Amino acid sequence: MKIAMKNKILLTLTFIFLVVAPAMAADKSAFYFGGIKLSLSNITDEVSAGYYDHQFLSERDADLTESNIKNGVTIFGKAGTYTAKIAYGTGAAKTGQRPGMPAGAPFMAGDDCSYASPEADDIGYPRSTGSWANYNSERFTNNGDGTVTDNATGLMWVQNPSSAGIGATYNWASAIATCEALDYASHTDWRLPNIKELISIVDYGRYSGDTQSDIAMADKTYFPGIQANYYWSSTIYTPNTGGAIAIHFGNGDSWAKDRSSFYHNVIAVRGGLKNYAIGQSYGGGIIFYVDGTGQHGLIATPSDQSSGTTWWNGMWLTTNATGSAVGTGQSNTTNIVNAQGAGTYAASICDSLVLNGYTDWYLPSKDEAHLLFLQKNAVGGFLDSAIYWTSTEYDVQNTWYESFTGGTQTTYGKQYTCRVRAIRAF
């Protein structure tokens, strides 16, 4: 019986080999017990019968055609024939782009589209409230005095440098001095624009040559005096500080030019973002905090508003002035005054303060008071051994104060007296 079973197994294995062996001879793929491993070929889109039914990939994917494949490239036996260049509204888009947007579709940065001729209903670049067709007329405001305001950036530009008396060419140092000495259109704070500001009035989609008629301006009707020449920016070229960056308004090129030997045109600008610094006198007091944007922060009065006053107004009550973070001092102060009413106490003294033309002073919150302590030397006028009230309430009987001796913060009875220094936000 063992011999019979052994012969039966041998016969079965021989049968399997005879069935599979022809497939191996046809070079379909490697031998697998019970089947054949099929592989796709890069020279044809045909899938031979085996584990799958016989078929063509192009039957499964209608886009697998020669016209959709770049000329010179073959995919699954399909030799590409596509040769057209990418153009707005036609051709194949790069990954993630949309060249054929219907009218009214929002325009997005990166889409294949000329800024000079986009879809009529798309929203303007960089900011606008109207259509692309009306973009430039909405972006720029002709002030009627030889200047134009860019509503997208807030910058004011001289329209025609020649009319302003700065139409000559200058080396870089003279360009800066000339713009800063300019007295024009009732303004004396003109300056040479930095490279980002200068690029903001370039329209690279408008360029088609090097002549005045093809000037690469955002809208040349608002800048009739700009020539197809290089214009200085105030930005120094970092890899070689002997150079500064200039932009050619004929073709939009930007190059680092030697600051001494090259002479170029200028266009003057004014306005834009201001630079704020701790210790700077501004907004009725002295800046002691600037946030991450560099454009907002907190200002303290130059001196104390009280050498000693209570936090309460003679009554134990909860004012809901519980904010401790930067930016909560104003709401704390409002809550305290609304709850406690008229009187002479810390929050009321700050709330009623009118100083250097400003009326929005308030008692600082717990975190704002600590920032004030950290910059006490920059602000000045503090008594180092004193404690100062914050507007942050702890409970019905206590609130927080800041020690200007070591910067510690402790709760204290509202009926006691502390010094007061008002602040305001900008």
C-alpha cells in the first residue's frame, strides 16, 4: 500500500509539471506552484491571458493615446505625438495647474495664465475688489498731483520722475540722497524703494520687447514717465555688498550693479510698513512690546499715573476681569469700570486718562504687566522697589500685582494700594 501511494504522488507531480512546463517554454514569466506570474511590457499595452483575461490597457484608460503623450516618449507601445507649447486655456497643465478655467472660476497662484489677460471674472492680483478686466483701474488711484497710490500695497509713487525733478541718472548713493531730499506733491518723506517694493509694480506678463511701448509696468497709464531703462532699488546685493539691485522696466530683468560706477534712473516712493522698536517714542508714550508682525504692540505712558491707589471702589464684588494674556487688559479695564462705576481707583484712573492726544489707555493685564517689567529700563520712570496693579482679578477680594523689584507676581487684597502705570495698544 505504501508503494501504491508513492506512485500516486509521483504521477500527480508529473502531471502538474507537464501542464505548467509549456508556459515556461513560452517565457511568460517565472514558474509558480499552481500558476504563472504575468508582467506588463513597456513595448505594448497588451495584457496576455493568464490570471487575467486577455485585454488592452487602452480599453481600460481612454486617455492612453499618442496625442496625450509627449513627442519622443513611448508608454506601453504608444509613441507620443504631443508637441504643443503650454498656453493659457490650451495644452496640458503642469501638475496642480488649471489652464482652462471657465469664466468666474477663482484664479489661484500657480495657474497657467498671463496676468495681463486672465479670465474676465477672476479676482485681481494681488488684492482687488473687482474683476480682472477692471483690475488696474481699481488697484491704482491717480491722486491728481503727480502721484499715484497703489491700493494693493498702500505705497504712493511719483508718476513721472522727470516732472518731479529726478529724471536724471544717478549712482546708487546719489539715487538714495536724491529721493530722500525730494519735496514733491506736499510730501517730504520720499525714499528709494527696496527691491520688493519695486517689483510690486512690475508686470512680467506685459513684456514683449525692450521699447517704451512694451514697458513691463503694472499699468503704464499710471506711470507715463517710466522708461525702458534700469531703475535702482535701495537693496544691497548680499553676496557682494559693493553692488545693489536694479530692475529694467523694459524687460523686467533684475541685476546687481556696482553702486559707484553704474548710473541708473530712479522712481521715488513713500509710505508702506513702518519699523517699530522697543524704547521708541510713539503713539503718546514709549513702546515696550512689538508682536511677531512687527506692526503692532503695546505702549506705556512715560510716568506713573498714581503713586498709590486701591484696586476696588469700596465694595467687594466680582468684576469678571479675569483675562491674563496679552491683549486682554483693555477688556479687563472695561469690565472693572462697568462693575465698579465712577470713582478714583486703578482701572478708572487709566480708563479716563487723556495723554498726548490719546484716550484709549487701560490698566495692563497680568501678562502685559510682566512685559512692562521686562522693559522697565527702556520705558523708564518706574520705582524699582514698588509694586504695580494689574487688571487681572483673582477672586472677589484679591487681584494680581507685579513687583518691579524682581518681577514676581502675587495676589493682593483689592483694598490695599499699589502704583499704577497705564498702557495702550497700537
